[in-house]
Amino acid sequence: MIGYNTKTQEIETVWNVEVPEYYQTVANVMKDYVLSFIEKGKVESYFLTTERVAGHLSNTDNYDPTIIWDHFYAKIPSQYLVDKKDIGTVLGDQNTNYTLAKSSIDLISLDSLETILELIDQNSLYRGEEFESLVKSYLDFRKSLTNLSPTLVDMKCFELGIKKGGVARFKNTVIGTLATDLSEGVELDKAVASFESKVAPTNYKRTTALITPKMIKQAQETLEELGYADSIYRKFATDDDISLDDVLFTGEVKTATNVFEEMANETQVDLRTLSKVEEISYTDFVEKVLPKAKQVSVLFTGKQKSNLVSLIAPEHPSSANMFKWDNKFSWAYNGDVTDSIAERVKEFGGSLEGDLRISLNWHCGDDLDLHLIEADQNEIWYRNRGIVSRLGGMLDLDMNGLDKHDDENPVENIIYKKMPKDGVYKVVVNNYSKRSTKSNAFTIQVKAFDITTNFNYPLDTKTDRNVNVVKIHIKDGDVVKLETLNDHITTKAGIFTKIVANQSLDIDLDLALLTFTKDGFAEVINGFNTRSSDNAIYHYGDKTESQGDSEMISISFPVLNPKISHIAIVVTSAKGHKFNLLEQSTLNLRNQEGMLPLVSYNLQNGEEKSSCLIGILIKHSNCWEFQTIEDYSRETNPRDLKDLTLNWIKFIK
């Protein structure tokens, strides 16, 4: 048995006594022996008893009354006395408190606690003020352990275990789970979302961004280390920021001689008067139209407003370039060109976080309604808005009806946090109320994991009319087919390629496409050159993290430069690592319209090679053919594979 003095932080034993020299030696040895058990962490439990005294009072010898025998004897202080019926429960609670307090030390970091207090202080954590006192008390406990030996840390945990309150059991509280997630490296948004799912109502929407002063300071320090401290200051570009060498076209500008002539020049063109409108690729427009044009007018519809961008230039021209491209310009979207529908959903309070999302977007004041008939024939629609279905789906946004009203870009949204059970899910759009003279043509967006597909319906619909749009086929936890249900539905045609690699080494795999005309090599599209010159090919998702790569490239054949005759798909290891070092790596080609897998590769087959020509897409008169190649080599730059590809193109012919 030992005692711990909480005031002096000293450990005491029954052998901490001063006795005559002969006995003192024995007492010192026994004290050291007992302390050795403590240093080995063998303190097993708290001392509690039902007996009010320990030992026996002194007594007179039975045969010689002059002899008095003294025994070990002590009265037990009241704080160690427990009724016999309660001693098991009390000991169990105290031992549990100690165990939780001790285990939390290595699990929960001080940084996580300070982050939580910063979130509470700026009102960024739902009901955070209710947990503030507990977090501060636990943080004080943790700070009290600073510079203590392991033995004294153990004693402090025993001390905490007998105190009332939740500090010892902080790890098992809801706020403790948030601290644990943050300590284990879970992203702040995800960790807080998990916390809020336990304490907040289903329809709760956070009003404050998750940015703490500490995060801002760390970001500033990182920018300074990278030399980007001046680069982050940006402004809208002016004519002075643009070099004349970068100007593709300058029209002939006629100066007005009076205000009426100026007003006439600014009169808008009625789009209905235009005829013989034809579609033309960007390349042909630049090469064939601009050189002969005297003046260019840009006309666009309200539907295209989200596609407008502003050119952004550095405030300090001499600052370092932060971008992968070779200039310092960037752009700001009026709406996100890559996914304006998702941005609208987010803006109006809908959720984007889930394995499956179905969104509706249109461009007038009509009240269109999004319906989804699930695999069990349950229908998700505005009458059960905000209620999670048995299969996990929920309509969380109903615009121009129950939620906000917008005459330009209203949206509705159905979200599944987890991919629902296998089966067929039918998407239907109903025009509940025709209020506008504008067209209510709409777009349905289906996002399954990382793959997004848009379905466009170009016609105007009358009140109470239903439009069957698409059936979503789910099998083995993934969307395997998107089946259009209306002849007027159009979607982006193309091939979707994706590479995913999980690895423990710092291996940077790069997915790239090489395009060729009949005259030879045209260009490479990869993480550095993310768009083809005709905007038909787009690379996104480039990562160089040690936990794996996830890169994707989409090809839209309708807008592809007609001169392109071959497209090669290649994978390279940017740092020269060999494919056989990969723990797991796959490359999939899918038909983007139906999402059907066309072909899949395991890159580990490459043994000690660091690049691979996966295959070549070959253009024919009315279709594209995919030719499997799978030729491995040692190059690390995709451009170095162009000669290998040309040899294969000649061989295929």
C-alpha cells in the first residue's frame, strides 16, 4: 500500500518512518522495494475498505502483566470507508476513471484541445459553449503533467480518478471524440461534421467557417517558407497586365461622333433574329475565323452566366509564380464552370457530402420538382423533404417551392451519405407550376463517388407534366449504368479514365493522354497541362500524397479537334519508382455516358518498369476504337513515350 500527497506530489509508503538505526536500514530497503513496483507501473487499484480500523490496539501479555505488546494499528479516514454493498461499484468506477484518463494522454493531443477552444470561442462549433468548461478542465489536467516523470503522471491519473465530474472520462464524451479525431489527423471539416451529427439536429447548417487563428498563422508561416507571401495578393487584371503577345484578336473600333451614335452602337442584338447558327470548335475559331474577322460580338443566354470568368493578376508583378502553368494569371468564376450546379446546391444549403447525389437545375421562376423512386419503390419528393428514407436518401433542397426562390438558377437536391442498396433508382422531374414565360429546360446531375454526369432536357414543360429522365442502376455498391429514359435527353459523350493507387511509399503516379494527328504528335494532357487546346480533354485530381494517387481524365469526343486521329493513354511514375513497389494500383476506362467499365488494368504487372503505354484510341469514320497495348518502359516523362506510341500506331496500321 502506498499514498500520494497531492500537495507535495510525493509518494509515501508505510515504510516512510524514522526508527533506530538497525530498523531504519530495513525500513529503507522495504520503502525502495515498494517504490520499485510503482516505477514498473504495478499499482493495481485504489484503497477502499469497509473496516473502520486496521490492525489491533496494544495489549498486556497474558503471562507477564508488565509487558505491553504494541501492534500495527490505524483508524481509517472516512474518505476511504465504503459500505459493503457499494464497495464493488465505487472501486469499479474509480478504476475506470483512472484507465480512461491514462489512455487519453497518448491519444489526445494538446493541439486538438486548443483548436476546439478556438472553434468554441469564435462560435464555429454547435453547442460548443456547453463543452467549454470540460475542455478547459481537461486541458488544465494535461498541462499539469508537463515535465513529470512517468510515475508521477500515473499518480496524477489516479488522483483524477477519484474526483467527480467528467474530466477523467473526457475521452469517452462527445467532445472527446472530436478531440480524438483531430489528434488522429482527421480533416477538420470531417471531424466537426461527425461531432455535429451527434449533437445537432438533422437539418442543422453551420453558419461560420471552420478557420481558427492558429490555422491562419500556420498558413501564413507556410506561405512565407514557400516564398509566396506576396503572391497571394491578387487583383482583377487590367489591360496593363496583359502582354500584346498574348492578345489573339483586336477588333476595329469606330469612335462615335455623338451620344446617339454611341447608343445605337450599344443596342443589344435580338437573338431570335439570328439564323444559320453553327457550332465550331475553339481551334477552328482561333485559326480560321479570328484572322479574317473585323469585329467579334459575344452573345450568351442567362443559362451561360455561370460560365463567365474574370481574369485575375498578381498585385505584385515580381512575386513568385504559385501555379503549375507558366504565367501568373488565374481566374474567378461567376459560377464554377467545372460544376456550377454543385456550387448552387452548396450556396442554397444543400449537401454535397455523400456517395450519391442527384441534383436538378433550371433557369426560370417555374416550380420544378425533383422526384426519385427508390429500389424499394419509395418515392422521395417535396412532401417528405428533410426526412431520410429507409434506404438513406433525402431531399434537402426544394427551391421555388418550400425553400428559397430564384428566377435565374434554382436547384433541388437529393443526397445519400452512403451508396444505397443494389437496385434501380428512377429520376423524374415534375413541373408543379408554370409561372414564367421563359423556357424551363433543365439539367439533372448525377454524381456517384468521383464521377459526375449531366443529363440535359432542352424542351419546355407544362404544369403537372412529368419527365422521366434516367434510371440509376446500382450493383455491388457502385453505379454500373445510367439509362436515359427520354429521346430528348442529351448527355456528354466521352471516355472517362481514372487511376487509383494505395501505397505506403511516396510514389507519384501520373495519368496522361498523348494526342496525335496524321502529321504526328500534337500535345500532352496531364497534371501540368490540364486541358487540351480544344477543351475536349480535361485532367483533374492530381495528387502526390504518400497515401495514394487518384487522377482522372475525361474526353468529350463531340468537341474534340477533328484533326486528332489517335489518343494514347499512358501512366508514368514521376519519381522513377518501379510499378512492382505498388501495394495496389488500378486504372479503369469507363464510358462516361453509361458509366460501364470498358477495361481495367493492374499496374503491378509492370515489374521493374516505371511507365506504361496502356492503349490507343483510334479514330474511324463514324466511331472510335480502343486498342489495348500495355507496353511497359523506363521513362518517367509522358512526352518521352511519344516515339513508342508512334511506332505502335504504324504497327497497328
